[in-house]
Amino acid sequence: MSVSLTGGTIDARAKTVAITTFPNNSSLVNPTLSQSFTTALKDKIQGQTPLTIVSNDGDYTLEGEITTYSVNPVAIQGDDKPAMNRLTITVRVRFYNKFDENQNFDQTFSRYADYSSTQNLSSVENSLVAEINDALSDDIFNKAFVNW
């Protein structure tokens, strides 16, 4: 038996999910990224499921690390200067389902946001990171609980 939620399915026996802090192992370090990503993922799961978040030994477990945090130029103009820059965040996620090991996965998720090259990254970084974290959380949630 399973419980349906917004198109997803949670095993009726499942009561908890363990979500470990995702360390930032990328070469470019944003000092708040680890915490902000982990919080966004917890908020998504808490808001969309009846599961209680625990520190370890959950019915479901999500763990992993941030592998890429990078800024690269895109949309090069005629004068060889970028019109836009792209902030990319990539996260490796391992998901474990105590009740159905066929649902387990080890997968990389990546999202990006573009911003004008006339803007300094530090002036837009917090909003871009929040936008990317939300998109990554949606992708991970869908893979873990909506089975797409």
C-alpha cells in the first residue's frame, strides 16, 4: 500500500527521511551553498510529504555532495565579450528506499541560471543560488518520490 501525494507515491509504512548535509566539494566554494542547498531540499520534502526528517536511519535516505559550482561565459558578442554568464550547480545524490531497493539511485543533477555580464556575481549570487536550489530540489524530489 502506498500514499499518493501531488502525483507522487510514498510507501504507507514510511514515516521518516534522513537527509544529510550535502558538502560543497566543488573547486569554487560558496561558503553558504552546502547549508542553503540542504535546507532547500529539506523544505521541499517537508512541504510535499508527510515524512518526518531525521538525522539518520530513515525509511528513506538522501545523501550526496555538491560537485560543481561554476561560472562560465555564454552568449559571446561580436567583440568576443560575453553578454551573459552562467552559474551552474551540480549535485550527486544517493537515494535509498528501505522498503523497495529497486527505487534506490545514485544520480547527478545539474541546473543553471544565466545573468548579464554587466552584473557582478556577488550582487546576484544569492538569488541565483536560491533559484537553482529550488530547481534542483524539485528534480531530486521528482526522481525520489514521483518516479519520472
